[in-house]
Amino acid sequence: MSSHSLPISSLLALFFLVVLTRVPTILSVDDPRYSICRGTLTCGSVSNISYPFWGWNRPSYCGQTGFELRCENDITEIMMNENTLRVLDIDPERQILKVAREDYWNGYCPSKLINTSINYDHFNYGLNLRNLTLFYGCYSPITPTFSVFTNCTINSTLTDMSYATRNMLSDPRYSICRGIVVVPVYDAAAQDLEVNLMTMQAALRGGFELQWEADNDKCRRCRDSDGVCGFNETSNSFTCFCSDKPSETTCLPPTEGTF
Ligand SMILES: *[C@@H]1O[C@H](CO)[C@@H](O)[C@H](O)[C@H]1NC(C)=O
Ligand SMILES: *[C@@H]1O[C@H](CO)[C@@H](O)[C@H](O)[C@H]1NC(C)=O
Ligand SMILES: *[C@@H]1O[C@H](CO)[C@@H](O)[C@H](O)[C@H]1NC(C)=O
Ligand SMILES: *[C@@H]1O[C@H](CO)[C@@H](O)[C@H](O)[C@H]1NC(C)=O
Ligand SMILES: *[C@@H]1O[C@H](CO)[C@@H](O)[C@H](O)[C@H]1NC(C)=O
Ligand SMILES: *[C@@H]1O[C@H](CO)[C@@H](O)[C@H](O)[C@H]1NC(C)=O
């Protein structure tokens, strides 16, 4: 008899163990938007991508308009107006996005001449930047301050090309140029370029910083309350996904909840 009582009591113990541990999780199934948006993205060297960014495995409600990322052959990209920008780094603590012009990654003779333009609704240029000015088809070297004269083949046409590390657009001589493109680089890179410590390619690849704004303070408070930042596409406003349901502000601890 005693040989039977042991398995039965073990079974009962197991039964209660299962019931006691499973019931709470069964009763509180996480809001799928909370679970989905909690997931971060990785593409090539850029990892831990979270709000306000979204794309591939993160649906649009996990981020904000203007922060969609693409992952092409392990290269993270963001579109801004006509520019495709290669994402080099994302610093969520400081809200800094480090990018470089994709069309200038492999040379300074792109097939289409496009100025740098950012989405001012959400971004601003970071600090310590300087505008590099690239001149195409000016028929003569542009010499003031610092400039290099070289050749470019664009659309199988040879074009002279020069660049300057200072903004010289007020100089009327540039009106004869076929094209002028302004690309920001780090001020330190521009200085190194001036003394030939760096190539223009390296300066362009070094990229530039953008500061973003996407309900930064609201998101910080939401995260501090164990929420996951997101966006309500119906009301077009910030939302904080909590494990049970979304909140406009933060996830209140259960004891403070109003029932
Ligand atoms: C990922 O980013 C979050 C903020 O978005 C930060 O708190 C966390 O420490 C980061 N994790 C790693 C592994 O870098
Ligand atoms: C090169 O050709 C393309 C396609 O015809 C055109 O869109 C582009 O503007 C041309 N680039 C330059 C610098 O003229
Ligand atoms: C780029 O901007 C500069 C200064 O605003 C302007 O002179 C130039 O024509 C622009 N270039 C193109 C390709 O739009
Ligand atoms: C570079 O030029 C753009 C306009 O083309 C301007 O908005 C930006 O402030 C300039 N950046 C610097 C560092 O001068
Ligand atoms: C640009 O190309 C022309 C024609 O091939 C050549 O005569 C000239 O020396 C080149 N200029 C530079 C700066 O390389
Ligand atoms: C989004 O906002 C609408 C309108 O304010 C609201 O009815 C809905 O519950 C909100 N959805 C989420 C996911 O917060």
C-alpha cells in the first residue's frame, strides 16, 4: 500500500505545483504589442535598435513616422527626403543617430548630384560638424581657404571636381559650376582633411551626427515604469505599451491602479 501512496502524493504535489505556477501566467497573457515592440533589431554592426526606430521585425506602431530603417546586405539605412543615409551608430541614451551618405560611400562621383537634406520634423544636425562643399564642372579650381582639384567621371563624362572644407557658397564664381553638393562631416575630419591627414573618402565615410526628437521624455518615463515605447497610429500620438494594455503615459504598478 505504501508503495502506492508515494506516487499519488508526488502526483498531487506535481499537480499543485503546475496549477500554482501556471495559473498566474494564464490569467495575464502579455499584450502582443508589448512583446513585439520589446524586441530590438540588429543589422550588421548596428544592434539594440529600439524605439523610435522600426522596420522589418518591428511594425510601425513600435516607432514613429520618419524612423523607418531598412537592412540591405547587413547595411542599416534610413531614407530622408532624397537621401539614402547609411546608419553607422545609434545612441538611444543621447538620442544621436550617426549616418553617412550612401551615395558617397564608394567615391565622390555619384551618378546623381543631391544635396544633404534631413527631416527637420524629427532631426537636427549634431554638434561639431562642418559642411564640406563639393563642386562639379566649374572648369577651374576653386582655391580659397582649402580646396583640391581633381577629376570625376559621371555618367561616362569626365567632369572636373573640387571640394572645400569651408562654406564658400556666397562666392559668385561658383555660379558657373554645373553642380554643387553640400555634405556635413565632423569638424575634426575637415581639419584632418585640410592638412592631408585624412582622405576625403575617409571624411565622408566618417559620417555626421543627427540629434533626434521623438517624445524623448515621455519614452524615458514609460521605460522607467517597465513599459515599451510605441506609437498610436489612430490618435497619432505616443503610447506606452505595458504588459497588460497600452497607456498614454506610464505603466502604473498594480497597487496604484484604479479599479
Ligand atoms: C539597449 O538599449 C537600451 C535603451 O534603448 C539600453 O537601456 C540597454 O542598456 C541597451 N543594451 C545594450 C546591450 O546595449
Ligand atoms: C546622370 O544620368 C542620370 C540618368 O539619366 C541623371 O538622372 C543624372 O542627373 C545624371 N547625372 C549628372 C550629374 O548629370
Ligand atoms: C545644394 O545647395 C547649394 C546651397 O544651398 C546650392 O547652391 C546647390 O545648387 C544645391 N545643389 C543641388 C544639386 O541641388
Ligand atoms: C550646412 O548647410 C546646411 C544647409 O545646406 C545648414 O542647414 C547647416 O546648418 C550647415 N551646417 C553647418 C555645420 O554649417
Ligand atoms: C583631368 O582630366 C584631364 C583630361 O584627361 C587631364 O588633362 C587633367 O590633367 C586631369 N586633371 C586632374 C586634376 O587630374
Ligand atoms: C489609440 O488611440 C485611440 C483614440 O484615442 C484609442 O481609442 C485607442 O485605444 C488607442 N490605441 C492604443 C493602442 O493605444
